[in-house]
Amino acid sequence: MKRLLQNIAFLIGVQCVTLIFGSLFRLALFFIEGTTTADVSIIAEAFLWGLRFDNLMACVLILIPILLLFVSLFFKPNKHLFNGVYWYLCVVYAISFFISAADIPYFNQFFKHVNASVWNWFDEPSFVLKMICSEPTYFVYFFVFVAVLFSFAWLLKRLKIRFLDSQKDSINWSGLRIGTAALTFVLLIGLCLMGIRGRLGQKSPVRIGTAYFCNDPFLNQLGLNPTYVLIRTTANMSKESRQKIQFIDEETALRRVREEFGITTDSLQYISPIARFVPQADTVQKKNVVVIMMESMASHFVADTALTPFLNTLISKSLYFPNGYSAGIHTMNGVYGTLFSYPALMNQHPFKTGDIVTYESWPTVMKQNGYSTFYFTTHDEQFDNIGGYMSANNMEFVYSEKDYPSNEVRSNLGVVDDYMFRFSVPKLTEAAQENKPFFAAFLTASNHAPHIVPEYFTPKQADLRYQVIEYSDYALQLFFEQAQQQPWYNNTIFALVGDHGAGNNDYDVSLAYHHVPIIIFDPTNETSRVNHNIAGQIDIFPTVMGILGFPYINNTFGIDLLKEKRPMIFFSSDDAYCCVDSVNYYVCRNDGGESLYSYNTENKENMITFQSEKARKMRDYARCMIQAAQQLVFQKQTNK
């Protein structure tokens, strides 16, 4: 039975080696990202959870070698089969180690592990690859991956030589030996299945939410295996039919949304169940509108006056909503939420539908009111299919990387922010000279990797991540200084908002990644006005329309924040949906349970067990809104 014992020793060796490398990746993430102040015992527990999830993946990947090595016992030792086992393990762990290495910078950016949302970028591989290759720090993780892979292959080779290649003749089988081998095989498979299940409890196997064992948002995620998270979340959204959200009955959701918006008649039912007519105000101002969606401009960056001195000066003479929230955590969500006033629908990509659909959106309404409409971005407008949607939704002029001089293009993110702004001013001035108001939307990008600070800007911060925030603020200042010199400046309303925030390790589903500044500035009214009510990106369009005073049909999920008040705001974070009121933060994870936090006291304790009624109200509000949006989007797609 020596060969059987040698096979078992090889399999145990492989399992141990993979658990060691998994722990090393986790240790790297801990030291690079970790800001925890938890006790050593809590940190140790997170690493123990990591061993459990790493073992889960290792058990999945070793099932085929177990089967092959068991079958090999009935034949003479076969070097080709042993080599096949070796190369199989090299290939599958190359993929797993690559995911683990890439997960570290991904986690640093989004404060969550690599998940199914990454597939939304795979139909634009060249753009994504250029973006990755343009960021020098990413090469460090690639070299880590290469080093780990070669080390793993070398150790695996040693195990193969020691336990497989050294095997001699086939077993002299007897009934007892066959029974022993079969029992050993069943035992190994059983142990693997137990490892895959992750626990002995009768109700369910381990899931992503099982790793959430404490109130520390970083440690709760530290134990998760990145490959497991990617596979699990991909399985949840693998088919388009499964992506369609089915929280509650559509009619119930639409009825509740109509009640929330105070819709009591069906006069506009032919347009949409949520369409409502906004009458003309007593005073109509046909002013230009400039909307600036600022890349990764989180509220906590704006709170630091050293990082954003210009934005803080602008806030001091603007209408400011400090409790503003983005629709999602990606730029596509920010553009969709701001310009179309529709919420993010979890993992769904709003601009990558089968057909381009049209919305009763901000540019459409402005076009109907005689405005010229512009969209400016620093890079290729076709990334995320945004350019196609802009053109289909009444953006007359779309300016992007193709329109800029090639010597000004710094990376795959195109030109730097201040060049885009400088390029736009003559275009807008020319439009204003035609005695026609304009609507212009800008999407900045400099506060995004690859981080590029122009040589003519001198930052004060030492960290490049903060230098680009300083530069973004500087570019905005230059734009406003140039705009002040134009005849259209005083006849313009400026709306600024972060396309999404940036993680600061506040909660496992980062609230800071949604908390964004919302600033509405009118040069003719430089009075400081702070509105502390809950606000969303989706509300900017109706609020500015209320200031302009035009009559229009609001067929969106936004409200006029100066005339209405939200009880709470809802948003999505890939595989989770969330809701915030003035005190509480509710999170429902697709595969990880529910949480309720008292965010205004920065309490990390999950209060859902003794605040279940509050959690229920927030859950129902978010579900109704998201379900209604899903139904209306689905109708737009199927009615094309």
C-alpha cells in the first residue's frame, strides 16, 4: 500500500502549500490595506477564517487530482498521468494566484474583493489593459504573482518527484487492499466535500457573509478568498435572466413609488407610471447649465480643506448638500444617476444593454427647451458605451480623446482635467454667441489610476493618491477662472458632484464610497446655503430644473430637493443594495445577510437584531424603488 500512502502524502503536501500561499497573500493585504485597531485575537480569528475559505477553494481544485491518483493505483505508475496532475495544478493555481494578486490593488480601490462586476469591463480589454499598464504600482503585484507562481511550481515539482515519480510497480491487489483503497478514496472525497461546505452545520454551507464575524469592516473581508468571491458572485449574475432583479411584485413596487412621489392621477400614465408634471414657476431663468461629475471626489476629501481649497471656497458661496450620495460605486453609475436620474441596479451595467434605450433625461429635457447640449470627457467616449448613450439621449456634441491633440494625451484616460476644461471654454463661448443657452456635462478623470500630475502643478502632499486630488481641485479652479472671463459666466448654473466616493474602511460595504458632495453654484447668488436633508445624485436634475423654473415632465426617480424632502436615499454597491436616512445605514448583501449601523455616531455594531422594524422600513423602501426602476428599464429595453 506504499503507493496509496505516497499519493496521500502528495495530496496533503499540495493542500498545505496552497494554504501557505493563500495566507501570504492575505498577510500582504493586511499590511498594505489594514488600518484596524482590533485586538490580536480578533485579527487572528480573521486569518483563521481565511484558512477556512482558502481550504474551501483548495478542496475544489484538488478533487480531480484525487480521482486521477486513485485510478492510477490500478495501473503501473504512469509518468504522463503524474505530469498531467502537475500541470493541471499549475494552471488552476496560476489563475487563482493571479486573482489574489490583482485583488490587492482592487481592494485598495474599492474596499471590496474582486467580484463579478469586473466582467462589465471585459468587452473593452484594450482600454482596461492600457489603464492597468499605465499605473506603475500595478507591476509590483504582477511581479508578486510571478514570484509566487514560480515558487509554487518549484515546490509542487519537489512533491511530485518525492511522492509520485518515485513510485514503483503497480499494487498486487487483494480484496482487502481494494477495499482499503476505495475506503480511503471515499474518505478523501468526503473530507473535500466537508471542506467545500466549510462547516458541519445543517442549515447551509459557508457563504460570503459567513466571514463577517465582528464589527471591523476590514477584518470581516480579510478572511475571504478572492477566487471564491469572484466565482460566487459570477454564479449569481452569470445569466442575463438572473440579473433581472426580482425583489417584490412589480405592481406593488410601482404603487409604493407612486405613493412616495405623491402621484394621485393617471394623466401621464401613457408615458410612465412615475411621470409627474412640474408646472412652470413664477420666474423662469433660461440660464446655461454646467454639470461637472468629479472622478472619485468623496465627501471626506472635500472635508479636508488642504486637499480641496477651491471646492471649499465654492461651497462657502453655493447651495451645498453635505448629505449627498451616489447611485453606485462606478463611474458608469455616476453618469447614469446624474444625467438620467435613475438608480444603479446592483451588478447591472446601465449602458451595456442589448439595444441603446432612451430616457426622459436631463439632456433631453434641455434640448426640448431650446438648449445646445454638450458632453466632455478626457478619454475615449466609447468606454462603458457612454458615448453611444449620450448621442442617443440628445447630447448633440460629444467631445473626447479623438478631438484632442495627440501630444496632450497622457494615458489611456486621455488628457488631464485642466486641458479638457481649457478645450471646452471656446466651444461653450461659441455656443453662447449664437444666442442659444447651453447644457454641458463634464466627466473628469485625473483622480483615477493611472495617477498623473502635470509637471506644471506643484502639489503639497507627499502621497500621489492625494496629489491627484489636489490637482483635480486646481483644475476646477482654473476652469472657473477662465469661465469668469466669459460673457456667459453670470448666466450659468454650475452643479458639481462626485461620480462616486472613495473607500476609507468605514464599513464592509463602504458608505464613504457613496458619500459625495453636491454643490449648486449660481454666480448671481453667492450666499452660503447648506441643506442638510438627505440627497442623491438622482435628485440634481429635478433640483436644478426647479431653480430654472421650466415646466417639464419628471419621469425619473429624482425629486426637487428645494421643494420636497426624502425620508431616505437608496443605492447599490455591486452585489449589495443599501439605504441611508439621517441616522442609520442599512445594507443587504446578495450573499451575506443584512446589517444596520448608526453611521452618524460612527458605530460599527450591527444593530439589526434590536432595530428590526427600522431595518424593515429601509429595506422595503430600497426594494420598492429598485424594483420599480428595474421594471421601467426592462420595459424600455423590450419596447425598442
